[in-house]
Amino acid sequence: MNDPSDCLVSLLTLLRLPGLGASTYADLHQHFGSAAAIYSAGAAQLRPWLEPSSLQLLQTLRDDPQHEWHSAVAAEMEWLAAHPDVSVVAWGSDDYPHLLAQVASAPALLYVRGALAALELPQLAIVGSRNPSAGGRNNAHEFARYLAGGGFAITSGLALGVDACAHRGALDAGGVTVGVLGTGIDRVYPARHRDLAAEILDNGGALVSEFPLGTGSVASNFPRRNRIISGLSLGTLVAEAAVKSGSLITARYALEQEREVFAIPGSIHNPMAKGCHALIKRGAKLVESASDIVEELGGALAFKSQQITPSSPAKTLNAGDQRLLDLMGYDPVSLDTLCQRSGIDAGTLAAQLMDLELDGCITQNGSYFCRAQ
């Protein structure tokens, strides 16, 4: 039987080979049985899977124990030994998440900081815009709070906007949440979410990455991260998103992985709702409350009866402020439109809107204003 540490060293080395992707590694693992066996296999045995240049490089690594890659892998093994809160889970092992293992492009290796057990809980991914409206933030938080309170782990990407609201909603319910990173497990991006990441870990959750230690926030990493978010989850909820967004990439992966896709509709005038509307047109399930998701995925767990109560501003409004909110309605609206509706000059109206924003009654998103729901 292969020594686990030898298998990990072999795997960390193999994953550096150009052209050795997730699906190729899965094929090799199924054929040879372990990373150590793949590493030691002859060129003729590996030729059906690896390019000649990769085979030549692999032979160089075997022949040269002083090669810089060996030093890099040794340094990574030392780092892992010094961080017992980080586990390395290889595809094909008993600890590898069951749902993710079913995905064709499942990562060959996952770095997991925190509770491994969190990855086997029934998970619901919640994703969306990094710059959502007040309603989008509220929906992400409240749906996550409800679902986490009922037993789902909430999975998202630790990004600004909807992701952060979903993680915090799960934490507010005392539930478990999983953050999938587009960086190495030794980094948190954005840096302002270090405290959020710590809360996730302190409350029985986990952080997950497939990227080597030290990997920074490269744009091409995030679509790869998104397939893990959807792959870990029974379904993906898009809370609010533009037509061209990473959230729709996550939804596409979910569909390819034969998982459920849910979308929350919004105002036809809200540009951040158009992505959800596009998904609904393509067959995503329109949801108006978290109980709609429970009806679809309720077989995964028994749910506690709960009620979502939307948050609302606590301020007592004067007649002028209340009239302005009534004129705004619940759709994003521009300053010019509000001037036309109210008959108030732009300078006076801008000052009134600023006061309402400071009081938490409205939010500004670009050139549009929206009431906090």
C-alpha cells in the first residue's frame, strides 16, 4: 500500500505538469490507482494520457532530485505540517466531497481549512452581483438565514456583495457556511473579508481552494472556483446578477452538473435583475421565497418551520420623506426621474436623498436610488 505522504508529494508534483487537467488526472487515477503509481509509471504506460513534453519533464524530475520543483513541493509539505487546520483531500479518497466527485472536471486536489465535515452537509450555493441593490443584499441574507437555519450549509465565493451577504445570513442563523476561494488557501481575497473568513471557521464552516499555496487573485481562477461552488451543492440560487456576470457562469456549471438552478426575479427596470430573468427564461426555477427551494430540495433534510421577515428602516419618517419614498416605489430610479415625479429641484432633492441614505432608508447604486426593503 502506498504511504499517504508519498502519494501527496507525488500528486503535488504531478499537478505542476502542463496539460495535466482534472479530467486527465481522474482517468489516470482510475487506471493506476494512486498518485504515487502514476508518478512511477513508465513512459509507455503514460503515453495515452500525457503529451511528449510532459513525459520528458516527468522523467527529468525522476532523474534530478535537486530539481527546483522538488524544493517547492517540500516547502509546501512543511507549510502544511505547520498548519494542522488545513487538510489536503485528493480525488478518490474517502474524504473527498461526494457530490463534487461526480463532476467531470472535479479538482484532483482540494485544500480545506476548517471542518471537513461541513463539505458533506447538504449544500445550497447562493451567488450574485458584487454590487447588488439593497433588495439583492437583503434577499441573499434572508434566504441564506432561512436555509441555514433549517440545516443547509450555504456555499458561496467569499466575494463582495451577494456572496458576503449569503455567508453572513448563514452565520446569523447559527448555521454552517462554506467559502470557496479563487486564491491559495493561505490567502483571503478580498483582504477586507479576513474577519468574515475567521467567523466562518469559528462557526464550524470551511474554506476551500484547489489552487497551490501562494496563488493570488488572477481573473482566470474565478470561473474554475465557480465550478466547485456549484459542484459541492445540490442547487445554486442566483440572488441578483447582470446578464454578463460570474454568477451566470456558476449557474451554467450547475446545469452542466445536472444540479438545480434557482433565480429570484426583480424589477424589469433593475439592470442587476436581468441575469436572473435570463436564467428563468432558460428554465431556471423562479423563486419568491426560500420555501420554494425547500419544496424542490426538501428531500435532502427535514426542515424547521420558519418565517422570513424582511428588514425595514427603523426611522420614523416625516411626511416629506415618506412622500419621496412613495414616489420612488420599489424600482431603482434616477435623480432626474425623481425630480420629474416630485417637482422638487435637483439640489434640494439631492440633499433629501442624502439624508435618507444616511438614515438607512435608501441606497445608491451608480446613478440610481433604491429604497431599502
